[in-house]
Amino acid sequence: MAPFIVVENVSYTYGARSAATRKPQTSGASGGRGTTGSAALSPSTPALHGISLEVTAGEYLALIGANGSGKSTLARHLNALLIPDEGRVLVAGMDTRDVAQHPAIRRLVGMVFQRPEDQTVATVVEHDVAFGPENLGLPRDEIRARVRAALETVGLWDERDRPPHMLSVGQMQRLALAGVLAVRPQCIIFDEATAMLDPAGRHTVHTLMRDLNQEGITIIAITHLMEEAVHARRVIALHAGSVALDGPPDVVFGDAARLSNIGLGLPGAAAIALALQSALPDLPRALLTPEALAAALQKYAPAATSQPRPDRTHAAPRVPVDGGAMPVPPDSGPHIIEASGLGHVYMRDTPFARRAIENADLSVAESGAHGLVGATGSGKSTLLQHLNGLLRPQEGTLQVGQYALHDAATDLRAVRRLVGLVFQTPENQIFEQYVGDEIAYGPRLAGLDGEPLRERVRWAMDLVGLDFEGFKDRFTFALSGGEKRKVALASTLALRPQVLLLDEPTAGLDPASRTELLQHLHRLRQTGVTIVLSSHQMEDVAELVTHVTVLANGRSVSEGPVADILGEAHRLADWGLEQPLASRVARALQAQAWPLVPGIVTESQLVASIRRCLELTR
């Protein structure tokens, strides 16, 4: 049987013509922009370079790779959104270079974009999902049935009458998926479609992918979460626009050195198994899930009487720095943020009014690291946007530093110099054409210019892992989603805020970039910067913060040390969340009589506790 998709020697370059004709920037001495003082760019680096591969109908394929490796670019070639500069792509025998074939190709291959707003076309949720079936000319009853089935599948039926722009980012992703499902294509490409979803939402999408695949639909899942990739039957890893690895998950993730060299990492369970190899040489390496790891460790369980169970203590979260681990000090001292009884209703006094937060409380210690967790739509982003004055309190009180944000006379510009916010969707805060100018945008408005500005931009780029010379003259529009996230963070850091608000900062980042960013944020905190982190990734929360506030249905329902909050598996599940992988493995091992220390939330803590148990029983 012929392959469903054939990619033959495909190469593609963004903006090569524009880059070749670009004029050099000025040095700034004569009144030009003056951020970088660079010469003209050479032609852009190819996003794809000589890629060849085949996809069989009914496959479940995971596409992984570092930021900028070409994953999204390749995906857009598979349904003719992009046309190769060289080579060709065939979909069910149709050549994507033939414009006349594009409608048929796109009926066969649907795509859930990394930015869901890119595929939102209507002003009401229900109408947006109906757009595709209507364009297929289906009968009205069939359209209604498909729309309802798709919205119920993604859990948005109750939101069918709302404007899409009033949905949370996670809900927008589910809306985009519903629009694709309603068309019922033969292949669905998920481009980081779970990046902004809570754990329950990710589980729902994974289950949906599996069920659709069992029905014969080809699934191509682009992801930076290695724990997601292990559920595919085939994994392709891209590097610098070319195929680096291609095979079953156990083969691809069996090459830890190669993965590291291309900016990727192992799934959490496999990374823990690798870290235990010196203590347990015969422990299998192909342990890709928490369940497989716990089952493999069962035979090493110490005798129940070999060690008394330790008293409950909460080990401080630890984040790896320079190959080691550094403890993060607990929240203490005066509070720089105090919110009490906050409430906010979007589009208040209109038929579309929707309450986002109600009676929400938050206390953050100065120089502390505080986490906000909660299901999609729980109010995390709304609460964050209150903390730097983007939203004014409609109800309750809010004190940030010396500023009372519930007072209409408060100088919001002064608040925003104190508090920087990195949005959940970094594209929303990028204004300039070139990376260097974008990062200099805020400091320049604050009156900085000349060489100090250049050095400030370099400092901010170094802090987030963007090479100054390599990225300062890159087009912002041609960056990958993860690279845009780094630019948005650097542009905020360039203002040197005292409080840094981060809304899903690692969503869309590859494993190496995620680790690097957490290290940078940890070091930043050591300089006295207060960090408030909102995330659906419990591993990020465990690595960085010491205290956590849980939001549910717009209310703050729990607050406490990170080990206490993340240790409550059942309550987390009730809130649509789950424990970090290390906590889940620790809980399974404790059920096998492993005398592990309580309060384990990170992989390094788990490995250290397992090693200690093994040493005490030898």
C-alpha cells in the first residue's frame, strides 16, 4: 500500500529574499535605532534542509526537536500551508505544489495550531466550530450534530454561546481542536496542542488521540513533552531542519547522548532510571513511564524492617545548577504582594458577563518564589494581570510594594516599572521586527539609549539563553514559538523589574531550554527578584517555587508549602491537577514499602532518597 504522506528531499527557508535586501542598522550615534549596530544579514538559515520521510495511513507519530528545529515548518508542509523551496510533498498522491489540490489536501489533513487564535474565524464558539462543516456543504442537521459532538468531546459545549476571545488560552486550544474534529479529516496534526492545557485536559487530549488513532485516523503529535511522545508508536526527532532520529520510542529514547546533543532529553521516568544506573546496574533503561519505573524498582524494595520511617520533613525544592543542586530558601520576611477578596468580571453588565475570579487571596514574600496552579480557566492569568495593573480590582484590595492598586489614584506606570509580566502567549507582547530592537523596546521607552542599552540587551539575552550575536538581528516573525517565549522574557528582564510574573513560561520550550530557563530564574531569584509563576507543569512548580496557591473556579482554595500542596494527590485530582512525576513514583514505591523521605516533589529528591534507602540496606 502506498504511503499516505511522502516527503521527498524538502528544503525551505523563511524570508531569504527579505533578509538579503535588508539594510544595515546604524550604530545609534546618528540617531538610528542603535540596538545592535550590525551589518546586513546573510541569507536566512534554512528551516528545513533535505528532509525525506514517509507516513503510513493510521500511524501514531510523535515529532520532537529543539526550538527552531523545523517541527512546525514541516507540519505546515503536510497540509500545503507551506510549499517547499526544493523537493516535494505528496498527500494521498496529491502534490502540494499543485494549488488546485489544496482544498482536497486540507480536507484530508487537519491541523491544531500552536497558536489557536490563528484558526479562530467566528465571533461565537458554536459558529466557529461550524465553519469547516459549512464550507464542506453539509446538511444543516449534520452540521449541528458534528458541532455538538466536537464541543462535547473537548468539554466546551457549555461555552458554545461565548465569544472565543473570552476563553482562556487552554480553552482556545480545545476550541481549535473541536473545529478540526468537526471536519473529520483522515489525519490530524497536533502542534503543541496540549502546551497550555492542565493535566486533566492533557489526559483528555491524549485519550482522544489514542481513540481517533484506533478508528484509523493518522495522528501526528508535535510536542516538547517527552512524556507525551512515549505514547506514540513512532518518534521522529528533528535537528537543524533535518531528521536526526526515527524509530520506536524505546529506540529513540534509548540514545540519551544523541538526544542531549540535539537539545532534547529523556522522559522523566527514563531520566530517573539513568540516574540510578550506578547504584542499580541491572535496572533496565527503557523505562519510559512512571508505572514501568515503579514496577521495575519493586524487586529492589528494602525490607520493611530495615529502616524506620523518618519523621515528616519537607525537603526544600532543588533545581540543578551547573551540574549540581542548589536549595531554594523558603518564603520568609515581609510580603511584597497582598491580595484580599479580589474579584473580577469580564464584560460586566453585558449579556456576555463572566466571572473570572471571586474572593481570591494571595500573599507573596519579598524575594520569594510563589506558584499559582489550577485547572484551565481557573483564573490564574486574570489574577496575574491584576498584579501589575493591567486589570484593576473590581472587588477587594491589592497591595504591591508601596502601591495600592485598588486606589484609582495609583500611578500604574510606576507599578509596571516595579512588576514585569511575561504573557502566556508571547506573541502578544512583541512589537518590533528584529529581536535586538524588541528586547530594547521597553528600556528605550524608559529613556535608556546608547552603549548601556546594548549591554542591557546582551545581559537579558544571555539570561534566557539567547546568543546575542546569533539572535539580535533575527526576524521576530520567523522565530519558533519557544524562541518567541525567550524573547518576550528577555524584553521584560531588560527592564530589571523587582517582581517578575511568569504565565506558563516553559510552555513551548524544548527540554534543554526548559532546564536552562529554570536555572536562570533560580539565579535571578538569588539577586532578590520576587517570582510569581503560573504553570500547568507541576515539575516546573516543584523545581522553582517554595509556596503555592491553588485556584479553582476563580477562588483561592488552598495555599501552603510546595511539598504540602503537591503531596495531596486526591485533592489535586479534584482540582484537575496531578502530582509531579517524581511524587507519583515516590507514592508508588512507598506503597511497596520503600522507606522514602516524605515530601518528595523533584526527580533529584527522588533519586537521592532511593540511593539512601539502598545504602542503608546493604
